[in-house]
Amino acid sequence: MNTKHVADKAERKKVKRDARKKAAPKAKRASGVARGSMKKKVRKLVKGQRKR
């Protein structure tokens, strides 16, 4: 939703809310997809260690 043309903050908020209501509902997340905190963390390399 592009609201650059709306100057007033309250008006912009109203436009965004209306757009959100009109938008099609988002699909549920698939059961196998990990959310942020559940994702595997990338281990930090020790200083001086070569990557390859």
C-alpha cells in the first residue's frame, strides 16, 4: 500500500486500515516452516578460523 501521496498522519492511517480490510486474507503458515525463534542458528566462527 503506497501512501506517499497522503500528507496527514491520521488520514494515512485510515487509508492503510481500509486497504488492510479489503485485502485477501493471508494463507496460514505451513506446518513444516520454522518461525524466527525456531530457525536453526548460524554458529559464529572463532577468530582466526578459516572458512574454507
